[in-house]
Amino acid sequence: MEMRADLVVVGAGMVGSALALALRDSGLDILVVDGSPLSVKPFDQGLAFEPRVSALSMASQRILERVGAWSGIQARRTSPYGEMQVWDGSGTGQIHFSAASVHADVLGHIVENRVIQDALLDQLHATDLGLLANARLEQLRHSGDDWLLTLADGRTVRTPLVIAADGANSAVRRLAGCATREWDYLHHAIVTSVRCAKPHQLTAWQRFTDDGPLAFLPLAREGDGQQWCSIVWSATPTQAERLMALDDSEFCRELGKAFEWRLGEVLEADPRVCIPLRQRHAKRYVEPGLALIGDAAHTIHPLAGQGVNLGFLDAAVLAEVLLHAVERGENIADERVLSRFERRRMPHNLAMMAAMEGFQRLFQADPLPVRWLRNSGLNLVDGLAEGKAMFVRQALGLSGDLPALAKA
């Protein structure tokens, strides 16, 4: 049986779900296709934290509010943070950021990816959008002016417009032959949740070590006394392999030492996950009848937790472009229409990727003059109120070409 839709979103992850919800009143026949069951489990506040979290910016919060998912996130659990403390473990440089510097209540929210995903799925299930679960894409080819998607179970879907929201290892990107520029960081990220002796003070902490950045991000659970943090520890593959092989008590000791005991002893750790770090950027985000968004278009170093924020802005801008095209009676699959999305998002994404790459290279540099300059620079910027406020506004996602969904 061949199904038809005006638009097919491949991938019901955080970014794909947000896009579909942003288009739910467009009048388009939309189908969301995903290889998972698309089920939502009842949430229990006593559950252990998921290892993967996102640092949601104010722009992302507004987008999630407007697609109806933010209340579901708050009903589960989220940890706001109003301060950020960054320092160089190889020197004396440090810098402190505060939401109060730009008259904001928070810098962002640390939220488990599963929480965000389930809140979005709740909204998807409450709409009349087409959802195709357990549907793994196997083939993608042109058929006249349309794309023909063949699923693993033999079902086919015909559509003039495919949106690839299926993550860093996007099947759509691969099957469509979209070219990318990519390289390994030669680092792995170890992620888990840990309980510390001292409260995190609703602060995001980041130390640049000789091996790579180490972040402690505040988590919140009823009755936990602000003692749980999500950690992202970037290390060389050899170092990461050694750390993963340690038992929990040894790992906690190594982690506490690497973090300079800023939050006292690390008392316990949940199971660890090790993720190879690779930067990837599609040379084009669009072609006739195809658009890439989120990690399918770009992946960056988790240095500042900006990956999903870039993805949500991709979704919001693409939704805006498509809605305007529908209003004008234009062909939404036309490359000239889709290029409006690419022109707005690619420069912003490339700038963010370049900034993260620059930070990574700067803090991995060993020569003494470079280390002296970066420590002096951190301390200098720490004393410049307006310079720090500009950085905070950027972190909030409230600068540049914002889509309507992200505006106040």
C-alpha cells in the first residue's frame, strides 16, 4: 500500500517533533515517520536521571512553550540555572556569568533529553498529525516530481517534500547523497549523573582540563538537596577507555580530583555512557524537495550544550518559511522556497560551530604564551560587564535573526 502526504518528517526526535507541531495548523497533510515505537512511559519523580541532557536556552524554551510541550517538561522535571562558572584548570583564568547581568531570571534549563522527547510526543499524540511508528527508512528515490520512501516492512510513502530530522547518522542524508564536511575531535565524551557532597547552587560549572573540558550541570529532583549533577567529561580515547574501565568508587575519586573538588567529594555515579565526538556539517541544507535540520544538518562539540538549541531554531525557521509559502500559494518543495531557510540558518550555525571549534583549540593549546594569553583573556573579559552581558544574550539564544516562535 502506498501512502501519500504533502510533507514527510523523517525522525520524531526532539527537533523533528517540534517542527511537526509548529506546522500542525498549516493545512498541510503531514506524516511523521520514525523507527521507534513513539510511546510515552509514565514519569516517576523517583526515577534515576537519564545520562543525556540538554542545556535549553531561553529561545528553545519559548519554542517549546509555543508548540505546547513546555508544561509537560515542567510537570516532569527540569533544573533552571542562573549562574555559570568557567575556569582554566591549567592556570588562573576564570570567568563568571549571571542571568542577572541581563535582567533575566535564568540562563537556561538543564533537562533530560527523554523528558523533552516525551513532552513533545504527548503533544504529537494529541494532534491529528499522521504518525508512523516502528517505521525504519530503507530506500529513498525520486519518482517523478516526488520522493518515494520505502520502509523496512515494505510500505511506501510518496511525498513532494522530505524533512530529514533523523539525527547525526541520518539515513535520509545518506540515501539522498547529501555531501558533508566532517572530522573527528579525537576525543570522547563520558556522560552520567553524579551526586556531590555540596549543592550545585543552580550553577553550571565548567573546568578546562589538560585532556578536555569537564562540565557539571545542575539537576533537580524532589528531596535531592541540589546535590545531583549531569557531567560531560571530554577526554582522549585512551583516557576515556581507562575512565570507563574504573569501578564506581575509583571513577568518583578521579572525577572529583579533575573537578578540583569544587562541589566536594563525588559520592556516587550512575552508569556511564561514552560518546565519540565528531563534528559534521552538510554542505547544503536543501535541495529540491528536501531539507536537513538539527543533527542531520550539523553536529558540534558539546562544549556549551548548544546542539539541540541550534536544532530547535532550525525547526522554528523552517516552519516559518513553509507557513509563509503556504500563505502565498507557493510550492513548498521548491528549492527557492527551501533556500530561504538555508540562508537564515547556515550562517548562524557555522558561526556557532566556528566559535566552539575555536574554544576547543584554544584550551587544548599547550605553548606557554598561548596559555598565558587565554588566562589573561578570561580574567580581562570577566571584568568587562558589557562584554559578558553580550555573551549571556548569545547563550540565551536571543540575538540574531530569530523566528517568531522564539521571540518574546
